[in-house]
Amino acid sequence: MLMFTFVTKNSSSRHASRLLTCGGPCTVSIMSVFMDLNLIQNQTEDRSGLKSLIETAAHLGFSTVAVNYVFEPTTKKKQNIPSPTPINELIDQLPIVQGRSRPIRVLNRLTIVMSDSSHYRPTAAEYRRFDLLAVYPTTEKLFHAACMTYDVDIICISVTEKLPFFFKRAPVNGAIERGVAFEVSYSAAIRDATMRRYTIANAIALVDTCKGKNVIVSSAAEKRLELRGPHDAANLSLLFGLSDADAKEAVSSTCRSVVLHAERRKSAGGIIHTTKTSPEETPPTPDDRDAPAAKRAKPLETE
């Protein structure tokens, strides 16, 4: 398999801003399927901005992207969960992925910003409108509940401020065993130097706890200038403490596992219908027909 290696002179945290715009020492396979599962849908802007984001993602080589609808409920009054816009209304014809002959795949994602346990409603029918379900817990108690009990696909960590709690191995390992992924986004690090420090510090704390398992890196981009290619995103992941292999998986195979987890979660609510039949109604099997009469299965006697 053909491999490309990108090398810079220095990849320490002091050169984080340089790695946001250029390649770093990360080896990435050309045959990988790259995903960015967080393109922000800004409700106040028109749809042309989101269309431009999707086209840019396809040009950069992403095979799958997710349009993220952020829902932040309040305790004062009940708010309606936003409905995803059909993809054919966002863009007439999906662009072709750079280097491939197929169009980009666009998913819908809902992220719930949680400051109270009542903000997550496990039986809400509105959740089934979305392909991916994520939560953004703001307290340690909610983070523990999201890791251990919530039926979600992604748990987001803060990148714009210092974490109000420390990660603990027990809930983090519980989430990993259930197939839930942790998300680190990098667009805030592009906008502001202070947020860049928070992003790197919080991501390192997470990676130290989870040992690089089940971590995805996404853009959370609202504008096309905040979007980086998969190779640059993997290089940036090295600053978060990920190894070369984990950095590559954070934008490819781990994202694919998240999509498969979401498909299993949505199909887990199916119903299996069984019908009990009496022994007289059960036809003999081929083995019974060929077996001697003494060895054939006898029907159960009923009173």
C-alpha cells in the first residue's frame, strides 16, 4: 500500500499554530476513508454557507460529513428540538470526493448541550430523525451519566474553556466498552490563541485517561476557512497526545465505527414476533423421515 509521510522540523505545542495550516509528522494511507462528523449548521445564516462547507469538504478528500444541529435547552421553558433539513434541499447535486469517483455522503447529527439531566430524553421520537446523536455534558455528574447510561454515539468535550472537572478512568472506560466515542474539535483553536491552549490541554487530559481509544477529531467548522484537510487534522491530533496510528484513526476508522454504532442504535428498537405451534402442527424434519421409527422424535403428550 502506498503511504505518504509529512515531516516538519518541530511538532511541539509551541508550534500548534503552524500545524493548523501545514502538515506534520503523521503517516496517512492514501486509501483511507476520511470523515468529518461535525459541520455546524448555523440557524441564523442562509444555506449557501453550509453548501460551501460540504463542497470544500469533498474537495479536501472527506468521503463522509455530518451536518451538526446544536440544541441547547433551557430550564425556563420547553424548546422544540430542531428538525434536520433534507440534504436534497441543502444542495442540488452532491459534489464528487477528491480522488474518488463517488459523491460525498452527508449525515445529520444532533448535539444536545446538557446542563441538567432532564435535557436528555431517551424516548424522544425527535432523536430518530438524526443519523448521529451526541451530548455535550457540562458537569462531572452529567459526564459520568453520559459515559455509563446514555444511549448516544458521541460525547463532546469542552474546547473553549478549562474543564470544570477531571476525567476519571471508570466512566471513560465504561463509554469505550459501550462503543461511545469522545470528540475533540479544532476550529476554536484556529479562531483564538487562548482557546487553542484550552483545546490542547483538555484533549491531552482526555487522551491520557482513555489511552487514545475511541477518540475522533472533527472541525466544528462554521466557515470554509475553518475546515482543514484530513491529513492536517491527523497531524494536529499529535498535539493532543495521540500516536501516529491513533491520529490517523481519529479521522477515519474510529469515525466509521461511530457511524456503525449509530446504525445499530437506531435499529435496536425492532420487534421480533414469534408464534408457538403445537407438536402436531410441526412438520417432520428431513432427518426424522430418514431415521428409523425407533429413533424418531416422539410428540409431546398433552392431557
